[in-house]
Amino acid sequence: MECPLPKFASPYELHAALKSAWSSESSSSWTAANPAKGQCSVTSLVTQDIFGGAILKTQTYGGTHFYNIINGVRWDLTVSQFDRPIPFEDKPATRAEAMADTSKAQYEALTRRLSLVIQ
């Protein structure tokens, strides 16, 4: 059963909630020391659901990385997973590409946990 996404006033507010919502349920790479690790695709999908905009991608030393553009501004809410600067190629990505890098179960886990964090 899907949870409706809570409303957030800004990506800053969403980022604060994500720090508590990210878990091993939303990424198999998650660790307590690096909670954003592996969360880029699922986070980019949820961010687009909440704020609209587009999903972008870039190649990093770790593979394809997904992030968002909202009202002409780049928002990378999972950049803290990296231990060095990454390039931003700002290549357009589709929801299907981002979903292929995660799973429906991980997406539903993140939306559920965001709903609990915001209560």
C-alpha cells in the first residue's frame, strides 16, 4: 500500500527529513556513517514527486548518479554520499532510468518513512 507523500515547503526541509528517513530499506548501500549512500535514484524520484522539475544524471567514479533540477536550480540531496567532488553533466534522465536503479519496494519504503518523520 502506497503512502501519500507529505508536503514540504522547500528542498531544504525535505533534505532534513530525508536524513531520518533514509535506511537500509530504501538502499542496500545505506550505512549509519553514510546514510545518503545509494539513495540518489530513489531520492530523485521522491523529490520530483514533491516538487516537480526534472531528474538529471551524471557519471561518477561510482557509476550513474541521479539528482534534480527544480525551477532552474540543481538540487543534489544525496551529494553527501561522496568523499570527493563529482562532475555535474546535467544529462536529462527519465523516471524509468531512475527506477531501474532502485526498486518499487525501496521507493515505497522511503515514502512511508518520510510520512512517519513528518508526523
